[in-house]
Amino acid sequence: MKCNRLVDVGRRQFLRGGLVATAGAAAATVVGTGQAQAQTALALVDYPANRLANIADLAANEPMDIGYPDADSPGVLIKLGNAVDGGVGPDGDIVAFSVLCPHKGWMLSYNAGDRTLNCPGHHSRFDCESGGQQIWGHATQNLPQFRLRVEDDGDIFADGVDELIYGRLSNVL
Ligand code: FES
């Protein structure tokens, strides 16, 4: 008889523990959902829409120095001469990137031969025909690419960035 009572107490404690665990899991789900929403909100950045140049100013495969989203963030605007993913303009070949290496911020230089941006610091290389994809070196992210649009009169505007620019906690200061 005493033994049966102990088994019964054990069963009740087991069920109570299960209820506590279920409640905890539900609370964690609510907390988890709240955090995900907070991160989404933090990721929203208001970018300025800055005029960079006009299509008529560009020569094929010759980068033009620009600054975006402000003058302290150097970049290049390039008419590659062949259509690429993310390229704008009538030929789908105009792209723009930050030229601060994502590794330690050295200034990148353009190689017109293979259309890459190259770092003199530790030799990271980025493919301008593939959205700034890193193809070699110490960096741990692709090159920030500026989002472009072209107006009817040929003016080229930047209005966004797809990666974090080196040295910044937010692309827009
Ligand atoms: Fe460019 Fe190190 S700063 S690879």
C-alpha cells in the first residue's frame, strides 16, 4: 500500500515537471520571436539617394572614384563592358563597390585585366563581375556593393549597400 502511494506521488511529480517544461518552452518561443523581430527592425537602414554620375561620364572598364553613402566611404563606379548580375544601365553592366577591404580596411585597387578589386594589405581579391564575391585572401565577407538605379536622363544614383562597410557599425552614420 505504502509502495503504491510512492509510485502515485512519483507520477504526479513527473507530470508537474512536464507541465513546467512545456510552459518554459512556450516562453522561450515567445522570447525567441520577440528577439527575431527586434533584429529585423535594427537591420532597417535609411540610405540616402545620392547622384554618382551620368552614364555619359563613364568609359568601359575604367573605374570612377565615388563616395557612398557619404564622402568618408570611398568606392568605385564601373561600367564593366558586359552584362552582369545586378548591373544597371542599358547594357546591364554598371556596378559600384566600396574600396575599403573588409579585412582591415586597406584601399583596394582595380585590375582592368580580370575586373577584380585587389588588396595590397594581405592580398584579398574580389570579383566585380560576381557582385564583389571574395575569390582569395584573408577577408571574411564579400565586398559591399552599392545598389544602383539609372534615371531616364542617364543619371546614376546609389540608394543602398548590401554588406557592412569596413570600420562601421552601421553603413549610415
Ligand atoms: Fe585587405 Fe587584409 S586588409 S586582406
